[in-house]
Amino acid sequence: TPALILIAALISAFYTIVWLSKPQSLIRSLLKTGPMGLLVLAAISGSAPIIIILALIACSAGDYFLSREGEKQFLFGLTAFLIG
């Protein structure tokens, strides 16, 4: 579990430094969403309560939607974070 968290942090730092200012693309979306997916796996492997796992999944979806362009995607992202 600590290894998954460290990898998620490294991917997040890489995304912020290298990809944040780049135009919207599938790779950018995966790099933004990937760390949350790893945190979901860490929560599952650490036997976190299901409510925490579901919240992390919702926030992962929020990250994906916010990585896409457009008002509709933005609203989907906000809604996913609200659910989380």
C-alpha cells in the first residue's frame, strides 16, 4: 500500500510539472486520473471501508471529467466530486 501511494504521488508530480499546461488529450486524462486509481487500489488492499472506496472512485471520475474540455465535462466533474 505505501508503494501505491508513493507511485500515485510521483505520477501526480509528473502530471503537474509536465502535462498540466498541455492541451487536452487521452494521455493527459490518464495521467490525471491514474493516481486516484492507484489510491483506490491502495484503499482496497488496505481494507478501507466501502464508503471510502466509493468516494475515491467518484473523485477519480471527477478528475477524469475535469481533465476534459467543455462546460458539460466541467459540470460532470463537479458533480462527481460532490458525490465523492
